Amino acid sequence: MALVRFTENLARHCPVHDLEVAGTTVREVLDAAFLALPSVRSYVLDDQGGLRKHMAAFVDGEQIADRRLLSDSVRATSTIDLIQALSGG
């Protein structure tokens, strides 16, 4: 099962913890993760189900390409990191 990790900054807004869930795409993995942590869903995803602008997602250290459909592939041994995106200089 894939490991989903949330940045500690998210804990300020909603209860989160790392968890392992099954899935072959980022969408499938996140849907399973949000079953266990429903309050974090609306913070990570927008009302259309895409990744919010202030969030970034990485699969095995590589930023995902599909922020809207979350169709990037995930292996059973993958790690998905969800972090708050930073901007500025």
C-alpha cells in the first residue's frame, strides 16, 4: 500500500497523520486517505476535486503532473507527500 504523508503545517488546520492506503493513481490513494481523514479533504482538494492552488503533491519525490484529475500513477511502494505550496521571494 502507498504511504500518504501530510506536512506538519496541515495539522494547524485539521487533524492529520501518515497512513497507508491502496490505489494505483493519486486520485484513488487520496480518496482512500480521505475516508480515514475526511476533514482534510476540503483543505487539500477544491470543489471540483482537483488539488488546491496552495497545495503541492509529490509521488516518490516527483511533483505530480495532473493537478486536476490526479491521474498520476502510484505503485504499492510509493510515498505521496502533500505539502502547502510556498510562493514569494
